[in-house]
Amino acid sequence: MKIDIGTTADGRTISLPLKRANRHGLVTGSTGGGKTVTLQRLAEQFSAAGVPIFASNVKGDLSGIATNCPTQFWDLFGTHGLPIRTSVQAMGSELLARMLKLNDTQEGTLAIAFKKAEDDADFMLTTGDLHFMLIDMADNRESVCQKYGNVTASSINAIRRNLLTLEAQGGDNLFGEPPFDIRDFMATNSAGAGMVNLLHADKLMEAPKLYATFLLWLLTELFRNLPEVGDLDKPKMIFMFDEAHLLFTDAPKNLLQSIERLVRLVRSKGVGVFFVTQSVSDIPDTVLAQLGTKIQHALRAFTPKDQQTIKATAAAFRENRGVDVKRDITTLGVGVAFVSVIDEEGIPTKVEKVSISKPSGQIGAIESLERDVILKASPLRQKYSYASSEGEAAKEFDNRMRQERGLPPLEANGDWPEGTYAAYLPNLTVDAVRRPTRADALRRVASSFLILAGAAGLLYAGTHL
Ligand SMILES: Nc1ncnc2c1ncn2[C@@H]1O[C@H](COP(=O)(O)OP(=O)(O)O)[C@@H](O)[C@H]1O
Ligand SMILES: [Mg+2]
């Protein structure tokens, strides 16, 4: 079984053996060169082969794939897809520290907050819960310092300040009930085609750290939840990471190491990761070394640094006589790319100049109404659009965490104050794009009438003053 990528000028088909798709990949090139269309082509074929896909799609221009593949839309904000939520506790202090852009000291303080939550069985669901925990730590700083080591008021305050920024960016939408189950990505339809899970990420991109950490968390969830499988005939899942440079820009060394390890280890879980970014120089060497398939679209190069990138790009490919990457990379046509894959034997193939085959689905985004229809028909809609009341959500969460840790459930004694969590539940606006109803029309007429009446009243008042 193979994924056909495209054809060479002399008519040979270049394809990636499915069993090597877990050797990961990289799709690069300047904007407009054809990266997204290439991804669509790959995703289509993976889906046809029964492999589920997750793809973050910043511009939303991959959604045309829904015209010929089973597609599920996801959106952190719950407007353009089903919401994906977890708890602060399950996210863990390391990833959250990254999201909050904390320094080492602040990260240490956050780790203590997490430790304390575990010790006190006072688990954190929302960012609001984390605020409470931090306030509590500040109030009882002496005993906290005694038990866990030094915690300063200033680092607590810094975390809370950054938490407010995260909330302002909509990051609090990520935290709530019901919890997202990564296995829901891994579906096939009745015809055996793999589900294409598309993350609508345009708003999320306004907060690059949130975006990158969120995807890193998803990948970690895959790693945590999938069993070790070794080499399979075909991957269990393909994970496509758009704007991947955001993951690496000013990432601290320990994070880079964790990413490199995650990417390396997730292979044996049957997961193939495809990074998408403008240039190979966006990816650290240690990660680059893990990426088997390389698809390089045209690079518009102007600066001396670009010239270096071109050299590096050419050097990363296995040489092929008659294919001059360095010379031709700046003049490649749209939808043409230099390609190298991992062959059946596990060896990188020589670089080829390839015309990427056109996807069979629609190129470009589908209409929002079309997306709405798909969303409404989704079997997962009930599960993820369901919002329990704030108190209930907290109760369900607490008891689940306790159960996981072998603790008895809490008594239903009204310990959870109703109202506390209201602000932290994401808004569920799957119905946001609805057709105006008769009631809407009536309301509009009524409100214009009120405005007119108001204006008339003002006029009347004006003439009588
Ligand atoms: N393989 C292809 N076959 C046909 N048209 C393509 C192909 N690749 C790109 N295109 C055209 O070029 C446009 C830009 O490609 P796109 O994939 O969005 O570029 P990028 O993601 O690199 O910015 C697409 O909208 C499409 O019209
Ligand atoms: Mg694109």
C-alpha cells in the first residue's frame, strides 16, 4: 500500500510506502507554493487507506477535503467545530508553563501548585481553579514554603498575571468538561475511510504560544493513550502540524529536548507527524533528523540568510544526478516540489522533482453552511456540545480525578458553589451560524420601531426645551 504523491517529468510515480509513514515528514516552501494542496493530497490518500488524520489548518483552506473524505471539524472556541477541552490538572505544569511563558522560577512555583493540588486532592479543572490555588498559596505562603520549598509572592503574581493574559486570548476555553478523548480522532467511516479531523485554528493563531502548546498537548495525548505497536503495515494516525515553526521559536532547551523525544517515540505508537512550515531552517536539527519524507516547494529567496537556507535544504536531500535543488528551488512552479521519501527498505530515496497530483476533492475552503451541515450531523456533537451546569461539571471532574487515584467520591453536600464556574465554561455556539427565524425578523422590526419611537421622542423633547 502506497501514498501516491505525484509524478516526475519522465512519468514516474513517486510514492510513500504506507508502512513508512510513521517515519514522519516535512512540507516546506514559501507561501503560495502549494503546501496546503500537497497536504490535502496526502490526507486524502491516507483517509482512503483507512488512516485517520488530524490536521491543524490555520487558514481553514484545507476544508475542501470534506467534499470527498469523512471530516470532523474541531475548534477550541467551539464556533467552527466541536470544542476540545481538558482540565488544567491533566494539561500538567510543564505544558501550562509554556503556554503561560513562565521563566524557570515561575515554572517551579507552578509545579508546586500542581503538587499541592494532588496532595490536597483539590484538583484544578479551569483557569479559575488555578487562580484559587495560587491565591491560597499566597495566603498560606509560610506553610507552603515549609512543605514544598521557597515560593515568592512575586512569582505567584507573575503566574496570575500571565494567566489573565491567557484568558484574554481565549485560552480558558481549553479548560472545562466534558474532557476530550483523543480516541475520538481515530475513527473510520462505514466504508473504511479514515476520519479527517480538521482543527480550525485562525483565531487560535492570534496566540501563537497557546496554539503551539495546544498541538503539543494533543500529540502528547496521542503518545500517552496509544499502545506501543512497533512497525505496522500502515500508521494508526497521521498528525499534520501547520505553522510548525511556532513550536520551536524561542523554545527553551529542555522543551526542544522533550519535543525531539516525543517525535521520536511517537513513531512506535504508529503515529506519523508531518510538520508544515516555510523553510527547513525553522526546524531544529535534532527534530529535522527525525523527519523521513521531505517535500520542498518553491522558496522565494532574497537575503543572504535565504541563500544559506537553500544550501541547507539542498544538503538535506540525497543527491540525484540531473536534479539541481540549489539551482531550481527558487523557480519551481506552483504545485511542483523536490521530494524524497523513505522507501520500503527504510532508506531515503534520491531527490526527485515532482508535480504533486491534484487532490480529487475541492481545492480551497468549503462554505460555512456546508460546514454547519457536517457539524450538525456529527455523531460526536452530542458528546462534546453537552455542557453540564458549573457545579455539575466540577463535581464530575472532581470525582473522576478521585476515582483515577483510588479515592472515595465526595459526598453530594453542596460543596461546589454554583456560579463559580460559569465564567470558565466555553460558549457552545455550534448553532452560531443559524438562519434568521421569523422571531428574529419580528424582533428586528420591533427594535427599529423602538429606535424610531426614541428618535421621535428626542425630536419632540428637542422642540419643547
Ligand atoms: N498540486 C496542485 N495542483 C493544482 N493546483 C495547485 C496545486 N498546488 C497548489 N495549487 C494552486 O495554488 C494555490 C496555492 O497553493 P497553497 O497550497 O494554498 O499554497 P501554500 O499552502 O504553500 O501557501 C492553490 O489555491 C491552488 O490553486
Ligand atoms: Mg497554506
